[in-house]
Amino acid sequence: MASKVHVKKGDQVAVVSGKNKGKRGKVLRVILDTQRVIVEGVNMVKKHQRPTQKVMQGGIIDKEAPLSASAVMIWCPRCQEPSRTRSKILDDGKKVRTCARCGEVLDK
């Protein structure tokens, strides 16, 4: 059974551990069953691509590999730092994620 992940597709995140520590990027995909995320321009690997009917040009391509969701933190646009998230219920009853440092609403 898959559980929740603290980031969503489209979030700006910073990598806080591993060989890509300090890099930032946008979440392209969240893989719930393995608790991993694919971040744009982070954790690049080389893949040997065979020519197919879809991809006529074969060769070695660079692509993003998944990394653990625990290795990334959401990037707060107001603090300009990685931050944990808190949940907050607004007056209209909508539940949103907020920055734990400054209280900025992260869900737009």
C-alpha cells in the first residue's frame, strides 16, 4: 500500500543529502509505491538507447533517475531556503501546505 509523500509534482525542491546535495529543481514525477521522486536536472545518469521506430536516433542519452523523497525538501520562495511543511486549514475550509519557517502558503 502506497503512502503519502510530502512533495507534489511541480514543486520546487532542494536536495539535502547524497551526491546531489545543494542542487535545486522542479519535481517532474512522484513514485508513491517506492517513495521516490524525479527532479529536473538532478541525479543525471547515462542511458544507452537503441534506435526504435519512436526514437530513430540511438546512442547515449542523459536522463534523470529517481531519488528518495526523504533526500529532498520543499523550497520556500519567501525564505529562499529549504523548509519542512506544515498543514493549515484556511477560513474557507481548504487544507494547504505552509512553510514551517515563515508560514508562507506553498499551495497556490
